[in-house]
Amino acid sequence: MPRSPTVVERFSVGRDGRTFTLVRWGQMGTFEDARLTDFRTTTATAVDKLS
């Protein structure tokens, strides 16, 4: 029987004052494939762009 692919989903919410952003990261593979450092960098970039 074929295995279903594994999908890792990460979510974060960042805000600057009254403005907020939601980051949704989906990637096929395992948690090692969807590295937390890259996700945090993406979230920080999104929050920086709110200002």
C-alpha cells in the first residue's frame, strides 16, 4: 500500500502595533526538511516589512 506524503505546516503571527501578519509555511517532508531557523527568518522578515 502506498504511503501518503508527509507535510509539515508551521504558523506564526507577528504584529507591529495594530497591524499584524500571519505566516503559513507548508512543506513536504519531515521537520528536518522544514527547518525552524528558516521559518523564524521568514517570520522576522514579514514582521519587519510591517513598519
